[in-house]
Amino acid sequence: MKQFHKLPEIADKFNVSPKSRRTFRGGYKGRWMRRKVLIFIVFICLLVQFAPAVSADDPSSVFVRVKLSMGTPASVTVNVDGNYSVANTGEPLGRNAYTVKLSGGKIKLYLGGARIFSGSSLTLKQHAPTAGKNNYITLNNSKYGNTNYLGDMQFCADSSGSYIVVINKVYIEDYLYGVLPYEMSDSWPVEALKAQAVCARNYALSHIGGGSYDVVDTSANQVYRGYKASTVNSIRAVDETAGVTAVCEGKLADVYYSASNGGYTEIPQHVWSASAKLLPYHIIQEDPYDAANPYSSQEALIFPKDISGSNKISYQYASGGKMVAGSGGESARAEKYLLSKALPAVAAKGYAASSVADIQILGINSITPDTYESQHNIKDYNGNDACVCFQNAAVNMTVSAKRFVPDSVAGDVNGDGKLTISDYTLVRLYLLSLREFNDAEKAAADVNGDGKVSVADYTLMRLALLGLKGLNGLGAGSYVTEPVTV
């Protein structure tokens, strides 16, 4: 189980009352070969109250519109166990099972065989509860089965008019009742659930906007499974943080979270956009509690010294007690990142490199950490040695790039613009395997144009130096591909 700070302790850190501010922990193992990197950005600048808890009937309340996972039904059974009415007409509904049907382009509501309503859309509005009685609607969710929902329920046809779309319009605090137990666990400590409540509230508020709904009920946004009275810890956590949000520089903080973080916090710039503004709470810091979590996944990126054929940057993850090959997505992103870092350095050396497509990684020469962070007893991905963690690393690599070779004198190996005894000597050393040539030097030495440097070229150069034979130029110039170390 992770260790979590209690709210008063956190408040002391910020020198404010526990009612107004919180902070949370998370982590990311900042290594090239590392445990699974998942996001839990949890260092918050400031937490404030955005609104007091209010009833669902108060129009000033903040509502979230959740598109429910209902499949593509032409009819939906609606079990009303509370005080509801048809918002379109004001007609009250009893505690009964109703049927919503899509027929003739209309949404129709039935009680048994009697039609109660017909229109382009239908809203069942929730009213104040009766003491001692339930006040929710139960639907058969295609992902979660029979689920109880607080708030209003909206029914409309999809854009093609072929099935019913169901949207739960629910007060944000009631919405969080259905998020916390499934994004975390109701059995976890209440202080942890409180931290989760603030994160989930921020996420929901940042997604409220235009369109017919704000979020869906799956992990594509946040898992939302309606209301269950037995999740008492989650309900308490929501109630005790009601209206609390995380704010930085006057805006809602993007407090991303996940099941695990691998031992270190991560920042959005390493996952989505490297050019995104770095905010005060975007901090990479150690989370030894998650690193010690036996349920935390492990993964590694392998960077070969020589990259060719099937020997490329690869991604592995832990399965069945060993590391196995994973999909190419992680390795492809790592390669793209390295190419983006190499590109300006290659271009600065005069090579034709305007995009990452112009260069190719040939090998990783070294990875040198340059910002020491900490040392602890976390093992590496093979279970060997204690881990030393660094925030940054300098990567030295070799890439292939093209360089334009302009018109030149045939045999001008040293590039001084003329054929001399020095060029003749260089070719002799090359033929004796005492010197290597790059592509440009090979092109200059290939005076007979047969695609290779041979004794024939050496002989022609000797005759030209003796004035016994003339040599042609190399034409209008061409691009040569050669290795570049950056």
C-alpha cells in the first residue's frame, strides 16, 4: 500500500489551512531503461474553493453531462426509483419501469403500453429526494450492467437517427461519487481518496464545454459507474473536499493521474507536446512508494550501439516474471524524439537535413546522465543493482545524412580544389588499407567512374600528375550519404 500524506501535514507545507490547499504524490523513474512510465502529476500550486455544495435543483450548480455506454439500442428500459418528472411537459413520474423507444424519428416514453411522451428528445428531471427513500434511475449499461444514476437523464437519437443516445446530466459532486471507487478503490485510505477527488474534479471541470456531452463513462475520460451507497469512503472523500480544485496561475491545473507511475512523477511535455509551457507544478520527483508497489508494471527501452536490420531500438515489458518484446509504439516514439534532437546538430554541420525524414540513426554511442537526482534501493528492470536516478541525460549518436558535393577536380581527395601528390598519396594509403575514406572522398578518388576506388584510379592519377593524361571534372555535383556523429 502506498503511503499518503494527511491533509493537515500537506497544509503545513503550504502554510495554509487544510480546508484550502492540498498536495499529492506521484512519480516517474527517469531512466532510459525504466519501470512503466505512467502519469500522476501531483505537485499542485494552489487549491481553492470553486463553489459550495448545493442541491441538484439549484440552477447555479455545476453539472457534468456524461454520455453513457449503452450500445446502439432502439429501446431502453428505465427504472425510476425516485422523484422524477418529464422535463419537457412537467408530468411527474411514479416509481415504475418505463420504456424509451426510438420510432419514426421520435423519442417516445411508455409506461406499459401507454405512451406518455413523444418528441425529438426526452429529459427525465430529478427532484429533491423523499426522506428515507432512494432517488435515482437504474439503467442497464452495456459495459457495467445495471447501474444507478443520480441527476437528470436525457435521451435523444444519434446523428444518423438509428439508435438512442443516453446522457446523464449530474451535479459534479454526485458525478464524483461514481468516479472515485473505480479510478481508485473505495478500500483505500480516505486521504488518498480525497486527493483523487480533487484530481477527478479538476479533470471534469476542464472538460465542461460545448457539444451534446462533456465526457464519456469509460477510461477514455474517467470511469464513471453511477451511484452506489455502499462506497462510503469515496462518498466521504467527495463530501469533505466538495468544491476544492487545484489552481495554478489562475487556471485549473491539469492533474493527470494513473494506476502507477514507475517510481517517478512525469510531466506532460514528455508525453504529449515537448513545446508545451512548463508550469510550476510540472516537476519530476521521486515516488519510492509506487516503485515498491508489486503491482507496478515494468518496461524498458533498449538502445543498441549499432542499429541495423532487426537490431533496432526496442521496447520490452514484464510478463510472467520475465521481460518480453512489446509493440513498436514506445520505441518509435523514442526514435522520433532522438531524431528531433539530432536534426539541428546535423543541419548545423552543413548537411541537407530539414526534417527527421532526412536522417537515420545508425547507433547510440553513449548515454551520459548529467543531472543527478537521487539514489535508492530500487532495482533495475532485470532486478540487478540499486538504481541511481537522473533528471537529464546527454545522448551521443551516429546518424546518416546527405551532403552536397559540388563540382570538383577529379582525384581531389583532400578537397583543396586541385589534384596534387597529396591526393595521390591518400589513394595509395587507402588501397593499402592504411586509411579509410568517407563517401565524398571515395567519389573524388573514383576518377574512372566505375563506382569503386582501385589501382586503375591510382594509375590514372599518377599519369595525370606526370602530365601524360588529362582527367575530367566530376560534373555538376551530387549528394553523398555519410555517417555523422552528434
